Amino acid sequence: MDLELTTVGFGAWAIGGSGWAYGWGPQNDANSIAAIHHAIRQGVNWIDTAAIYGLGHSEEVVGRALRELPASERPFVFTKGGMIPNRERPYEEPVRNLHPESIRREVEASLQRLGVERIDLYQFHWPDAIGTPIEDSWAEMVRLVDEGKIRGAGVSNFDVTLLERAAVVRHVDSLQPPFSLIRRDAATNLIPWALEHGTGVIVYSPLQSGLLTDTFSAKRLAAMADDDWRRGSAQFTEPQLSRNLALRDELRPIAERHGVTVSAVAVAWTLTWPGVTGAIVGARSPEQVDGWIAGGSLELEGPELAAIAEALHRTRAGSGPSSTSSRKEAT
């Protein structure tokens, strides 16, 4: 797969709306579409979504946004499958199913919702949990590529063992791990593996689901919808919440020095890691896009990276290597 991607892509998790296990509360579809169009006008050339987001609603919103654009302006579209919900009990944990027949059904459904003839990058959302060998699942991805239904094949949330097994069957075009200043563990072995094997890395949640934005606060957390998944997340509860917000505040001098937001600094930090191709950043309004768009071009200098590493140690926020040098020392 040979795609020239911008360093930041539009993440469509939150625009899936509410009514399922990992929803972000009610969303305004018109605002979501405006956010997508604004990101594209700002130069972003790819969107990442998934069938499970809003039980298909995110893909439908992305499809609407695509139809309103001239063909020449349409971005690359990435989506994910393998999480099968119980629609009668949507708040239950989805089943992680990578059986070949299920994968094919999901691809066909995603093509319809997105309104495209081919998905530019199709990804397994999580490892299978029903006993399907990854070799069988990945062989189905090979068939889908050969048939022209998908252009590239990738995985999300896989470990190195599964990556190596998949790579025996076919090259893994992309890896999508969680990676942020707070959640840094992917830098220990996943991102280095991808770099060594020529696998692109598009990291998700570089803003840690909103924690690393300029205005997030405990008051804002308290005002979230009852079914916003973040209410039950460990990173949004004490003592992690205070540590994470303290880290966010440590980024303010760097942001002010560059005339950008804290969000932009947080995104730019993920892009400094060797092997990281791009960062997926979500937005539900054009204003939110403006909050992080500068992160795609911001270059952090050595002393700033050192200051961030010191802030990570001082605040004890998150886990994982704090710098490329600390990763080398750990290994």
C-alpha cells in the first residue's frame, strides 16, 4: 500500500454518537460533517472510522460528508471491523470476532454505509476473542485486497506476537496503537517493530480522549453525558485525573512559546517518535479541529522534548518510555 498521508488524520470515533458501550454522548451530525469538511480544507487527507462507532452511525456520517465533496477533494477513508455488538443490548461489550465470514459481511456493510467502492485501509479493530486463528483472518484480508474491496490491510491493538503471525501470511500495511503523552507503552516494542518491518503506524487518542486539551477540567468531566464512556475510564478518575491534568499544564509554556495550543504540542510529541506515520485526532466541530491542526506541522526542539520528559517523571502521569533515549535504555 502506497498512500501519501498527512501527518494528522480526522478521527471519527466520537461522531458515532451515543447509545452504545463506548459512546461519547449525543452528537450533532451537522456539526460533525462541518468538522470533517473543515479538516479537509485545512489539508487533512484521511479519515479513520469504524463499524462499531455508534453501531454504524459514524460510517454513515462520514459517508454523508464524502457525498457533499467533489470527487477530487475526497480524503482517503480508513475503517475497522471485528467488534460485533448485540443490538438488543447495545451497552454490552461487543464480541471480538475475526472469523473470515464475519469479516466479509462487515466489509460489505461498511462499503454501503460509507458509499465507496473500495476502502482505502481496512483494519482489524481488536484481536479475535472467539478462537479464530489470525492466519485464517489475515488470509481473508488477502482475498479482500485481491478482489479490490480494500486497498490496504492493517490492524489495531495487536501485540508483536500477533503481528509476526500475520506478517507470515501477508505484509501488515499498518498498525494502529493507542499512543499519547499519557499512554506511551506502544513505544516500547510495537512502534519499533513496525519501523523495522516497514509497517506504517497511525496512532490513536494522542490527546488521551480530551484530557490533553487546553480547557479540560474536573468540572467539564462532571458535566459529561451519563453514557459517555470516559466517566468509567481509569485515566479520568483519581489519582490519574489530577496527574494527567498536571502534565497538561506543564505543556503550556511550550505551547505559548510556539503560539499554539497544548493540544497541538501533545499531537506533535507523538509524531516525534521514529516509526510513527501519523496521528488520528478526533473532532466534533470545526473549532475543535482548529485546536489541534497545528500539531501536524509543529516541530518540537530537543530542549522542549527533554522538558516534557522531565514533566512526565515529575507528574507521574501515565506509563511507558518518556523519550526515545529512555526506550533505548529500557531495552
